[in-house]
Amino acid sequence: MENAGKLLVFAGLGIVILGAVLWFAGGKGWLSWIGRLPGDIRVEGDKAGFYFPVMTCILVSVILSGVMALVRKFFG
């Protein structure tokens, strides 16, 4: 149970830090590529639009898989 508690604390801190970075820098500088990768689907009409960031989701999934592999290596 102690390891699970540590994992939850570090995961929570990581989410807070990532949220703060995205909040303060969202759309400026080096974070402007998020949601604008080639392969992201964007359809806009006169009154409505549809947006699905396919490639952004894949990239985030690969990064999170790597982070979780490191967490399992050091905490598991």
C-alpha cells in the first residue's frame, strides 16, 4: 500500500505541474503545436465545427506509455 500511495502522490503532482504549464503557456511558444499536428482532423462549417486531434492523441499516448514504463521500473 505504501508504494501505491507514493505513486498516487507523484502522479497527482505531475498532473498539477502539467496543467499549470498548459494553462500559462497554452498556445504560446513551444506548446503551440498541441492540437495542430498533421493528421489532426478539423472540419469547420458556417454554424458548427468538428475537431478531433488524432495525431496529438497518439503522441500523448506514446509519451504517457514511456512515462508509465519508467514508473513501473522504479516503483514496481
